[in-house]
Amino acid sequence: MRECGKSKRKSFTLLEIVFTITIIGILLAICLPVMSAIKLSSQKLKDVSNLQTIAAAWKEYTVERGNTMNLMQGSGGNYTDYGNWFVWSFAGVLQSSGKFYPSKCVLNDPNVYISPGDKYASKTLQEYIRTGVDGSEGCAINDSSPWSCVANADFGISSSISFFLSYCTIANLDGSVPLATTPLAFTRGLKTDGAWDEKYGLYGPKGSYVVFCDGHVTWFDGSKPAKFLHWNGQEYTTDIRQTVPNIAKIGNGNVHKTPTTQYSNVVIWGSGTGGE
């Protein structure tokens, strides 16, 4: 006779545990690739949106307003400043003095220069944008003190901290360039041979995006070298530097003024080489 209030507790058998684990494993095997594909699709959509926003800002600043980027101001032509000049100009910041001119501002959101899937840029830069370099305050590009902001010479980060922007930008282009064939910005990691770097490319060697001055964005598949129309309009090249005139300046997304040898060997930066 069983005592009132007491019941037998049946434990799981080894077979039941193994069966449950197997079912969970099958579900994970099905769900993880789907979730990964959704995340990748979301990142691609965001990258396209960011690049289109950058192109729209360039068009408004350069084509519609007739402004130019005076890259001779600033810190003596150091190559990493090319990307900063690009950001500064759209933010309405006068490079030589750090003064902010709201009337010239066409793009003041630093998050536009960050890809959500960029493991090198996202966490460090987004945290800075949120808290400020010293943790005391946040920052927008059109802050009243832009030199202390993400638009300053080192994007507000000490030289002891290493991080990157997600997109390389081509500064000093004017509205007279062939809009449909002249690149304006591209996701970091493009090499001179038209391939995408496995370590620093946002999508590894699989390929990535380039936005042109007219605002259209093209995906270049990494299974073959990316080719662009040369500045002379007569041939194609894998070296994106040859698609823009010599006066153009390419910022590589690396904030440091002196990159490591490893990094400098796998990215494109410096002046255009297309001629003129």
C-alpha cells in the first residue's frame, strides 16, 4: 500500500537522453545555416544602404552644391587622412581649423561608415561613438568640437588602439568624372589584383561591394578578379587606383598613420594612378 502524498519519480533512460540530444542536433543543423544566411543577407543589405548613402552625400556635396575637397589642408598629406577628409567634407568640417559649418553638412552619421558584420570596426568604433573616447560623452560628426570627434585626424582614437573603418573611400573627385564608371567607395579588403583579402575583407575572399559616383552598387564575386574601366575609358583593370585621376586620394580604412607591413600589403591606399 502506497503512502498518501508520495509518488514514484521516473528518471530519463539513457536511450531517451541520446534521442533528445540527437533531435536537438538535427534542429541545430537545420536552423544554424538558415540563421547564418539571414544574418549575411542583412549585412549585405546594410552595406548596400551605407554605400548608397555615401554616394548620395557625395552627389549632393560635389555635383549639386559644387563643393570640392581641399585635401591639401590638414596634416601634410598623410595617407590615412584621405578617408578623414572624405568624412570631414561631408560633415561640414573645415579640415585646417576643425571649425564646423552646418550649411555644408550633408552627412553627419558616423555609423554609415561601419558594416554590422565588420569584426574589426564595429565594436570598437560603435562603442566610441556611443560613449566618447574617454567614456565621458558620446559623439556625432557635427559636434561643436569636431576635433574631439570621430571626424578628427585619428577618428578620436588613441594611436595605441587599432581598429578600422569598413569602407575605403576615394576623395577629391569632382562632379565632372564619368559617374557610372568611376568608383567612389568600396568595402575594405580589395587588392590591386582584383581579389578580396581573406582576413580584412568584410566577406573574406568571397567578394564584396563597390559603389560608383552615380549611386549604383555592384557586387563583385570573388571567384574571379574584379575588373573596372580604366580612367582612360579604353581598357579594363583590376587595380581600382587606375580608375580615377592622379589627383584622387584613396583612404584605406586604417586609422593608424603607420600601418603594419602585413596590413599595408593587402590594401589599396594612396593616390589615383589613372593619369592626368
